[in-house]
Amino acid sequence: MANITAYIKESFLELTDKMTWPTWNELQNSAVITLVASLIIALLVFLMDESAGNLLKYIYKTFA
């Protein structure tokens, strides 16, 4: 039980004293970058999906 208590105390000290937390502006910038990157990736996946779907429709129409 002593090991668990020591672990919790050390973890708390590390989170409060040794870590540097980002500022509000840094968090906002990171969120915007993540949002833009996610939108770009979603757009690329959508375009690839539509292209593959259109190609398959063309192939099915050609050979059907």
C-alpha cells in the first residue's frame, strides 16, 4: 500500500511542479492547426472515395 501512496504523491508532484502546461494561446493555435489538418485530410479522403466510386460506376456501365 505504501508503494501506491508514494506513486500517487510522486505523480501529483510531477504534474504540478515539473510539467509545463501550455498557455491558452498555445492551446488555441494547436486546436486551429488540428482542425485545419483534419479538414484537409477529410477532403482528400472524400475526393478519393468519390473518384473510386465514379471509376467503378464507369467500369460497371462499360462491361454490363
